[in-house]
Amino acid sequence: MSVLWLRTAAALYFCGLVYALVYLFRKRTRLFNPALIAFAAGTVFHLVSLVELHAETGHLPLNNFYETSSLCAFLIAVFFLGAYSYYRISIFSVCLFPLVFFMTLIGATEFPVASWSSQQVRSIWLTIHIATVLIGYASLVFSAVASLYYLLQERQLKRKSVSPSANRLPPLATLDRVITQSMNTGFVFITIGTVTGVVWAFIESGTRWIAEPQIGFFLFTWVFYLAMIFLRVSAGWRGRRIAWLAVSVLGCSIITWATHFGLGNLVSR
Amino acid sequence: MRLALAGINHHTAPVQLREKLAFRVEDLPAALLQAQARGAKEALILSTCNRVEIAATLNENIPAETLLEGLLAGRDDISPDLLRPHLYLYEEAAAIRHLFRVASSLDSMIVGEPQILGQLKQAYAVARDEGAIGTILEAVLSRAFSVAKRIRSETEIGQSAVSVSYAAVELAREIFGSLNKKRVLIVGAGKMSEATARHLLRAGAAEILITNRTQQRAEELAGLFHGEVIPYELFPQRLGDADILISSSAAPGYLLTRDLIRTAIEARRNQPMFLVDIAVPRNIDPAVNDLEHAFLYDIDDLQRLSERNLQTRREIAEQAEAIVDEEVARLEARLRVRDVAPTIVSLQEELEALRKDVLSRYRPRLGSLTADQEEVLDALTRGIINKVAHGPISELRRQAADAQRNAVPLQEGEFVSVVRRMFRLRDR
């Protein structure tokens, strides 16, 4: 039963994730309050599931990675709600909503479900996963290229070696906008890709999936990406720092990619 | 008497030195007096962002080097030795040529920019009010103004002129792309900032904020651009509102420090800020350029930038130089004739007085004469003095013309003074 509550909680947290993604593109979105209510409701279900798990097993739900992840997500959610009710700072939600959702999602994969309902669903699911991840990577590459241009243009302007009539690089502000938009787009798709990927791996490999290195890298890249988006949105990071981060995230993604094809094979051998 | 000119400009001295040497308008009268006290008959001081120069007429025995002291009068913090490597000295034709080139903006940081003529006219007005302008500077400067006008109308120097402000607009585009919705803050409401603001508005800037030490001038400018006036004491708090900042305040020392700009950028949530420092001495701490998101350009930077697409303007400048050559030669000729002209006139007057004197003494002895006889007598005496004067006068003219043809200064004090002594001509 506890797994059902946990999955309900994850579904409610998912509303928070949607809010965070929408916020990247529309700063004035009114979705925050509905998302907050869903998130709080999710936390309640999360609590119920934890209590029930405790009742079933007779000890704290810290038995394995899944349970730890779930409990940790719950604590983060509680801290967030506490801080929000006291300080009314909503900006943390952009970072924490997605994080709590993912950690809960991972926690909810402790008990394997039955396999795919049909082969067709499986292949569609896989297609969605691969397509979204690829679109995400494409955006990320775009963002990294724009970042390199940004760094070049910024350097020229700082060193006063720019010559407006001969310069082919776009204006700094335009590059900054391109970086932001492609980065946000990339984040949305990679997030969807990650959700579908986690679910896929969970159904395909049962509880073993979490130990696979490429998944670990993938999640690490995603968290890195999330941190970058958060710094951008909350701390107003832009320009040179974001450009370097974008290039680093791309680097991470390339490693993730490599683990899927090369490293993954090496490790499993 | 000879014309001499000394100074430093953007070709010879870095902005750090120029800003040290620049005169404030209120200090000019005292400096002109100083120059006169050191032996200059006439003097003019031109002090702009890009040049500080003094033009003067000196007696033969005063070395042109004296002008350097004139420039430095009352400035104990600059030693002549510091200045000397950057200094240029011109005399006579070279000085005239230089003034013509300055007036027509051929010597400007950005060739063809129109502001220098106004600045020269202002320097002239100040010197004239101080009584420092005499016949030679008057002749040279009024000619310089018309040469500038002639060059502007006969060549395309004006059309192709890309002023500092234009370079600033181009750079703003490199940073912001479109200037729509961009706010411009003007610190110090001078002519340069006015021109820059006009360019920026034309390029699409949304709003102009103006602050100036004298509120009235800020309000005038604000009226021109429908801008907002910010009280001078309060402007540091509004720095964050400015996407583009144009600074041309006459304040000494750095008005905008690194800390001020850092706070402003934080307030702007790291949106880039473009700072243009067209003031000499500079208003903005150069260390500001090390801040992320701050792009600081001073007047030297803007010059280097606009030099790159200067090729066509160079060709136009060549036509202009030809006009300058022609005008220098013409004015020199006039000045040389003027050198001998007073001697010729007083020689003629002296002889005429002599004739009248002698005639009035001997005329009574001749008794009554007919009108015709009177006329003959007059023609006779006049003929004699004209014949006597003809030799020296034509020799004077010939020498002046020779000097002009060979481009050597007229040896005043040789032939001219011999003639004056021979005929006992009084100094007039």
C-alpha cells in the first residue's frame, strides 16, 4: 500500500515540476499557487506512505537507496514548505520541486511492477525517451555554441579589439538570450527524457537499474543542469559564468553519452 | 614678431597626460595673462579633450620654448621634462598650417568631427575678451575659420565624419543589439554628451536621464530630449537604471568608482552596462572594465575603434590638405606684405610731409600763379618725391615677394630697418 501512496505523492510532485519548467519561460506565470497546493498534498501522501512503510517493516525507512532517496525528498519538501510559510520565498521552488519529484520517483521504484502492457507501448515509450533526450542535447549543443560565441564577443569587447563594421558575431545581449532560451528548452526536454528514462529503466531492469553507471551519470548531469538553471533564475547569473557552465554541462552530457555506448560496455564486462 | 605654437594632442600624448594638462575654462584668463607676462604679444589657448595648445606671437629674441612654460604656468604638479617628449612646436607657416588643420578637423581624433571648430571659436572668444588677440592672431584665426568652412563645403569631410558619439552608438549595438527600451544616463551635460545622446536616441534608445552639477544645464538638455533630470547628489543611487552611461563631467578625480559600478550591476541583476567616458580628465575608474558585465570605453578607445574604417575619410582628408596648402600660402603672402606695408606707408607719408613743408616755405616767393601753374608745381614736387621713393618701395616689395617665393621668413630688421633709418621714419 505504501508504494501506492508514494506514487500518488510523486504524481502530485510532478505538478511542481511542471510549474518549474513553465516558470523558466514565463516568469509571471500564475501556476505557483496550484503547484504549491499539489506539492503540499504530495508531501502529505508522502508522509502517509512513510508512516505506513514504517508500520509494515517496523523500522525507519532507510533500508536501501530507494528508501533513503524517498525520505530525503520528503525532508527537503518539509523544509521547503516550512521555509516558504515563514519567509514566503518562492524562488527555491524552481530548483526544489524538480529535485523532490525525481528523488521521490526514484524512491517509488523500489518495488518492480509488471512489465510493459504491450510491445507497442514499450517502443513508443522508448522513442519518446530517445527523442526528447536528443532534442534536449541538440538545444544544449546550441546553447554551448552560443556560449562560445558569447565568450569570444565578450573578450573582444573587454579588450576593445572589436570593430563594429567588420565584426560578424551577434550582439552580446542577443547571444545571452539565445543561451537562455536554448538552455531552458534543453532543460525541459532533458527533464522529460530523464523521467521517461527512469521509468523505462525501472520497468526494464527492475531494481537493478539504479546501479548502472550511465544512469548515475545521467542523473548527475541533470542535477548539474538543474543547478545551473537555478543559479541563472535566482542569483541572476548570466554572461561569462553561465556561458562556462553551459559548456561544462555539455561536457558532462558527452560523458553521459559515452557511458551509454562505450563506458557502459566496459563497466558491464 | 613671429607666430609660434606649442602643444600636445592625442597623437603625441596619452589621455593620462592630456587630462593632467587640460585647462578648466575659468583658468584660461589667468593662463593667458601668464603667457603675456612671459613675452607673448598675443596668445590663444585651446584646451579640449584631445589637445592642449597655445599659439602666440613672440618677439625675435624670445625662444619658442617659452610657450611651454606658458602652458605649465601655475601647475606645479607637471614638470616640463615630463611634457617635453610629447610636445610639438611650430613656427610661422607651420603654425598657421597647424591651426588651419585643427580648425578644419583634419587633426582631430576623429577626422571631420564638427565640434573642434566651435571649441576653437570659443578659445578665440576667451582670448579676445582678455585682450590677447592682436593683428596677427586675428588674421590667422579668422582665416582658419573660413578655411574650415571652405573645406566643409568643398569636400565630403562632414558627411563622412564619424564622431566619437557615433562610435559609441556602434559599440552599444555590439553589446545590446537593438537599443530599444535602453536607458541612457548622462553625467555632465556637455556638448559631447549632447551629441552622443542625440545619436543614441536616433538609434532607438528609449529614455534619457540627465544629471549635471548645475541643475539648470541639466534641465535645458532634458528639455531637448524629453529626458528626466536627476539631482546631482542622487545620481549614484540611480546608476542601476542605466544601460548606457555617458560621462563627460568636468569633475576632477574618479567620479564613478569600481564599487559604485559593482553595486549598480548587482542592482541590475547582472544586465550588461556600457560605460562611455568622454571626459578628460577621466570620470570613471579604468578598473571598472575588470568588472564582469561592465564595458568601459574611454575617448582613446573610441578613437582607435573609429580609425579602422577611416580609409575613405583619409582620401577626403587629402583633398582637404590641398586646400590647406593653398590657404597657408595665401595667408603667408598677405602677412608678409603686411610686414613691409607699414614701412612703405610711413615712407610715403614722411616724403609727402617733407614736400608740403618745403613747398609752403618757397611758395610765397613765387607770387601769384595761375591755376594751371599751381598744378604744374604740385605735379613737379610730387614727381620728385615719387621718384625718390620708387627705389626703396620696389625693393621692399621685391624682398617680401622673394621671401614668400622661397618660403623663408622675411629678414625683418635688415633692409626694412635700413630704409627706416635712412629716411628717419618714426615707429608708428
